[in-house]
Amino acid sequence: MSQVARSKGRAGFIAGFLFAPLALYLTFVIWPYVQTFGYSFTNWSGQSPVFDFVGLDNYSALMKDEVFRGALWNNLLLLVFVPVITILLALFFAFMVNAGGRGGAGGVQGVRGSGFYKIVYFFPQVLSLAILAVLFGAVYRSDQGGLLNGFLVRTGLVDAQHPVEWLNEPDLVLWCLLLVVIWHGVGFYLVLFSAAMQSIPRDIYEAALLDGARRGQTFFRVTLPLLWDSVQTSAVYLGIAAMDMFVLVSTMTSGEFGGGPDHHSEVMATVLMRNFLYYGRSGYACAMGVVMLLLTMILSIITLRATRRERIEF
């Protein structure tokens, strides 16, 4: 068999394996995006096969929708706090369980019990969001039976007759949800950063220690630059998670599909689902979905650009 025939046979073999995944991706991922974009220019109700083209009316209505604008602002707040706090905590804990201790034959090691800490920190990641909603619903209960209120009442910080209604206080509800997301996510990114740290040669840490570097200097001068690719990727994924938040908001807060009290915990996903399933304004909801897609893509590109650095190799 000639070289040309072998090359054609190899190309056909590779193309055969690529065709099925590509066809599935186009059918179940790209085509729904295209349909959503098309429906966003109509007054489709979601049930009737008959609808009219309304142009940019849905998008102009979005700009006047105070609920949607409030939800957008809440998403932007989450977009700032969720990645920053989660990554900072995960980096700190990962550094401590991998290089936070000194001494021993290895020179650099994690703090005592670091293997146990990894399991404890990762445990929230094995829980589904539905279980998290039930768990933290019990924590935030507005009577003394709630874990948090019970603790505050027993310590005398809160009056037993007037416990804090954590999920019904407009100024507290969003921060309560933020705590749940961070508690759930830190363990996963701790494991991610730990795996990246274990690929860093110990000789680099030992050389820094011999030069008199302290733990803080070792972290900022050695660990963080070598983990920057992992940090950048984590920021993008956490940003995407902050732009969603539908499951926790819809299950833990009041109102149709969540968003209470008085829309103070509203996010774009809950407004979208309410319009799509409850109000029957599916074309309007599709316009929200397109806006969410564009915002997510823009923010991901900005994050990748803003955090871009030269790759450090060792």
C-alpha cells in the first residue's frame, strides 16, 4: 500500500470518529442556541406553534424591566464576590495542606493532618445542590430551631422573641446564598490547586526557604505564579456559576421560582424561568437567555484577557 493510500485511510478513519460527536454537538448544543436566538425576536408563548415576529421589542422591554435589571445587578455582585473569595480561600487552604509546614526529612510539607483536611474540605462537593438547599434551609430557619438562630440566641446575641429571618431579610438574603456557594465550591478548587502544587518541584520551595523566605513570600513569589493558569481557569468557571445560581435561589427563597423577598435575591435565571414557565412569555425569556449568553461570553473573555500572564515553566 502506498503512502498516499495509507494517509487517505488514516484521514477517513479519524473523520469517521469525529463525525458522530460533531453531529451530536451541533444537534443538541448549537441548534438549541440558534433556536433560542430566533425565538427571542418573536412573541412566542411557549405552547402555541403560532407566533409573530416582533423584532427588537423583547430586548427593548428588557432595558425597562426593573426586576431584570435588579437581577442583573445581583448577578454582577455575585460575579465579583464568588470567584474572589472562593479562589482566595482555596489557595490559602491548598498552600497550607501542601507547603504550609516545615521540617522533617522532606524539608517542605503540609500542616499536620493535611490529608484529613483535604477530605473535610472536599466533602461539600459530594452533596447535590438540592441537599445543600435543605441543609442550609435548616441552618437559616427563622425560629430558634434554626442552627444559626439557635446559636445566636444561646449566646445572647439575638433576642429569642425576635430571631433573625435570614432568608426573608432583603439586606441579608443574597449574602446568605453567597455563603452557601462559597462553602460548596472551596473544596473542589482546593483539590484542583493541590494537584497543581504537587507538580511543583520541592527543590524550588527548599531553595526559597534556604534563602530565608517566609511563608507569605513563598506563596506570592513561588506558588501563585506557578499556579496562575489554574487560577485563571477557576475564575472563568466560578464566573459562569455566579451568572447562574438558579437552583439555590429557586429552592431556598420565597416566590415563584424564588427571588424573594421583594426580588432582593433575584438572578437572571429565575426571572427567565418565571417568564418562560409561569407567565407564558417564552419569546421574552429567550431574549433574556441570549443576553445571559452574551454577558457570560464577554465576561469570560475579559477575565482571560485581564489575568493573562507569560507562562512560567520549570
